[in-house]
Amino acid sequence: MVQQRTNPLRKYIRNRKLPHFFCPGCGCGQILNYFLKAVDDLQLDFKKIITIGGVGCTARIPIYLNTDSLHGVHGRTLAWATGIKLYRPDLKVVIFAGDGDLVSIGGNHFLHASRRNLDVTVILVNNFNFAMTGGQVAPTTPFNSVTMTTPYGSKENTIDVCKLAVSAGATYVSRWSTAKPIQTVKSIKKALQHKGFSLVEILSQCPTNFGRYALRTGDPEKVLEWIKNRSISKTKAEKLNEHELKDKFILGEFIDKKRPVFQGTTLFKEEDN
Amino acid sequence: MAIYIDEKICKGCKLCIHFCPNNVFQMRNKINNKGFVIPDVVNESKCTKCKLCELTCPDLAIFVE
């Protein structure tokens, strides 16, 4: 047998693109790895997948994948996905977006894509700030944390992306973190197989910007530890009251149901699931 | 069985040390071509092939065979 010395998942990555541009210890690299593992386990055809990234650190992930990919306007990933999905429903569309990209700037597209139940998979990497531009405050930044634009602590309340997606009408919603690799891979697999709007929110560490400003450490391990200490599973969270859950991230699967998929206004069929 | 680390693309983030349950990796004074201090495989006999390091490496630099 020939000795293979590199990770076999690297066959899905474009030639000569490694090492990638992410900082040492960035969660985006890990999520790239988890996504490739999920695709490899499901044996999906890479020629039938389109990956889309907007602007931001996370949006650089499609650049490294050996799929057809789009990369460009800030927050408009779901608008593109709608166009692709309506013209070619046989293709699988996967969106990589950061919290600033999808929830802040593309927030409106996000609401309406989940309302329509568009058949796409969204992998939302939540690193609690706008990381690529230097660590500005984002809608997901925890209350009272210091960022580049809030030197005395952010006084804005945070947005719960999973609750928002559930109430807007998404049909598969889950939240995991990079500290839980096995569960995250399982959840990505489930989202890729799901028919309808599927959202996997992954809490990720940003040692360079969020870590240095808010947590006063540039060590990825310590940022990961911070996420781990604040995380709580869904079953445990059901027993606690609102005051105890104030600064916690609830991990788990929030919804998994079936609903008619959006196929364009004139072609809408109710019986088709 | 062997653990390979691609020294050219490793960035020395130490996440493999964090995730490994059996302390197989350790930081020594090994420096790669880009100036990053990279981990070394120390206790290879302790490895149980759970492949967590391979899955969680952000740079896809580790391969467990």
C-alpha cells in the first residue's frame, strides 16, 4: 500500500490554495474541515454543489472548495441562492456566511428566505463580531463586551439567530460550536440532506479580534474555553429560568419539520414536499 | 499506524494539543519554514486513533493512518 501522508479530505480543495488565509486557530478553518468531512461521509457529488460566500472571513471558505462558487456582494448570498435554486432546482446550494454578513447586512434576505422555505443549506459561522474589518460590534456581540467600536462595552442586546429563523419559518435549525466537532458534523450532514431551509449556526472562536478586544487573550484555546463555559445543552436549558440563561448559548436542534418548498410563484405546488 | 503533520502548512495554533484526550502532541522548539512554532508527536503509543486532531485541525495539516 502506498503511504498517504496528507489528509485525504484535501482532494476537495483547489490545488495550491493551502495554507489558507485564516489566522492561526481560527474556527473558519475547522468549519471547512467539518464541512468536507460531512460531504465525504455522505458521498455527495461535488459537481452538483454550489457554494456561496458574501464578504467576510467565513465567506472565504468557498474560495478553497473545489466546487462552483460565488463570492462578492455583502449580505446578498441568499438573493443569489434564490436565483440559482429557481433556475436549477437539481443543484445543491450551500451558503457560508458570517454573523455580520447574514444577520446584520443581509438580515432582510435571511428573514424572507426562511419565510419562503427556500431549499438551501446555510452554515452560519458566529464569531461575535465583524472580524475581517478589525473587530467592530455586530448584532451577535455579547452584552457589555469591549470591541473596537465599543471601547466602554457594548450596550446593545444580542439577537438570537436560531429563534429568529424558527419564528420566520425555517424548517431545520440547530446551533453547535467548534468545540463540539462530532455533533457539528452530524448536524451539517442532517442539514445537507434536509429538503427546505436548513440553518446550522456554529459558534466559532475569533482569537485575533474578538479574543484580543473582549476577552483580553489571543490564545484560541482560551477563547474556545470561554465558548465552552457559556454553552449549555437544550435539555439542560429547559429546566433553568430566564435569569440563569441570561449569558448562555443554548446548543442543540431547535426544529426539524417538513413544509412545502418555494419553487417560484407560478410553479408553487402544495403536495410537493 | 503513524501520525503525520504537514510542517509547511501548520500554523502552530495548538488546537490539536487542546483537543487530544491522550496528550499525544507537545510543543517543543520545532520551527517551520514560516517561523511558526509547531507541535511534535511525542506519545505516539498512547494514540487511540480517535482522529479528533485530524477533524479539528483548521489547516488540514494532520493525518492519522
